[in-house]
Amino acid sequence: MARRHQAVKRESAPDLRYNSKLMGRLINYVMTRGKKSVAENATYRMLDFIKEQSKEDPLEVLMRAVDNIRPKVEVKSRRVGGATYQVPVEVSAERQLALAIRWLIQFSQGRKGVPLWRALGLEVLDAFKNQGNAIKKRDDTHKMAQANKAFAHYKW
């Protein structure tokens, strides 16, 4: 493992329609096998679906939903003296966003028999209302960190 240099963080490009970095990241996460146009179609149709369902600005709904999903703390495994402890650690803002988008897409893809754009839209609307699978995942992560608070002194 290289220890001399830190990897340079690259900024993700904003999407073309809304000029939003969040949408650019979402499109890149949705994309499979390099088919960006397919991912763009799915995410833009999702935004149209959200606008149709909620009668609000779809980008604002998406931002609020992602903010609701973001985990504040998570557990990481630390090996101390032959035992492995689940140590609660705070999550950086970059990782919070990555986890929120990843969970959103993961649970959208779990909705079988529904097109991806519709499943994404339903999951975003659920997260906007503080319910749904992604919110449950965030709550489970927080509960796990709370339950292992006794091992917080192993954090380094």
C-alpha cells in the first residue's frame, strides 16, 4: 500500500440539464456498463415522476431525501488484542453522500417488476417523507453505533 502520496480527489461533473453536482453523482452511480445516456434517461424520468407525484421542485425533493438518508455515524471493525470490536466513528461528508446515494439505488433496484426510474422516484419520495428502506438502513446504522458506544475509546 502506497504511503507517500494521498490520492487526489476529483470533482464530479454536474449534469447538463440542471447543472447540479448531486444529479451528476446520481447519474454516475446509476450508470452500469458505461451506458451514461441510459442512466441519464432513468434519472431524468425519475425527476419528472417526482414532479408529477409531489407537485414540488423535484431537485429540492431529491436533495432533502438524500439529506434524510445520510448517516451521521457508522461502525468500523477494529482488531484489538485478538478480539474484533465494532467501533462507532463519525462519517465524513463525502462518505455520507456516497452511502446515501448507494443505499437509494440499492433499494430501488430491489423493487422488482418496476422500471428503475419509477422505483427510484418512489424510493426518493419515501425518503423525502422519512420512511422507506433507505431510511430504515440509516436508522439501523445509527442503532448499531449507539449499541457499541462502549467501544468508542478504541477509535484512532
